[in-house]
Amino acid sequence: MILVDLDRLVLAGHATGYTVEEDTGYIGARVPTLTYRMYMDGPESHLNLGAFAAAMADLGTTMRLSRVQGAVAYQGSIWRSRQLCLTAEFAGEGALGDALDIIHDRFVAAPEAAPGSWRFPDVRVTGAEPCSTAPAFAHRWPHGRAGAVVLTLDENAPAGGARTAPVHLLRSWIPYLEGSHREFTVPPRTLAFSTP
């Protein structure tokens, strides 16, 4: 039922979007942890996943891959995207800082970036507060074995029943969460639309 409620909040503009995640263990992590999401369709996505995993392999102590479904409003409907999320845990904040530098240098869409990189990568940091990121909140609702997650700048969840924890995001996500998200709504090649 929570997904129907979240769809309505997104369509009404009370939430910018949400994700349904197999692995929400990064929320509330005590060790420096970073998640990086990429679309799951097409060869560019697989190249992006391989390049990102290779870049993190020397820095992270643990890495795991999980599936995510994203949901945002697009032209009066809900646009759902299939994504992969690579979660990396680090021994310390120095390695996490190095990982964030790599993301800024190689995984933000640009001519020299890894194929399939997003213009505004969805990166979530917990267990540390790097100065290159901005504070936000992750609100999580159970959904079967998975969890539905909404990111906001407000500690109050947009719907009842959520567990809330602080996270840090790339600074490029802050205008999106403030409501200036027109640039984020350009869909990729393949889309899945639905209405509540």
C-alpha cells in the first residue's frame, strides 16, 4: 500500500521520487559507506557497472550489488526505471574521500566519463560526513523483503510509518530535492510508465 501512497505524493509534488531497494543496509551504517546507482538497461549500463566496480575495488573493504526500482513523475505519470546499486564500505574517511573524488572525475556524465554515467549521479553516503557532500534524510518504509526510500532535506517524512536516518548526497542533488528538478526528468531510452 505504501507504494500507492508514495506515487500520489510524487504526482502531487510532495516528494521528488522514491526508490524500492533490495538492500537498504547502507541507511544508518556506522562505517563509511557509499552507494552509487546506475540504470540497468543497455550495454552502457554494464560498462558503467564494470568501470565503477573496478574503480572502487582498490578502495573499498566490502562491495555488494543490488537491484533498485526508481520512481519519479514525468508528464503526469509515474516513470519507473530499473537500476543497479553498488554499495561500497570503506575502512576510513580517507578512502571514502578518494572514492568521491573518483566519482566527480570519472562518473559524472561528460565526454571523458565512464559510459552510462549520470549527469547527476545518485550517490548516498552514510557513516561519515564528507565536506564534498550535503546533508539530507532517507525515509524508509518496509515493502516485502525490500524497502521504499524517499530522500528529503526535511527530517519529517512525507508519509507516516517511516524510519528516518541522516545521509549525505552529492551537492548536485540539493536543487533537485528543493524542487528544481526539471533537468532530472529527461528519461533514458527505455521507460516504464504507470499511473496510480
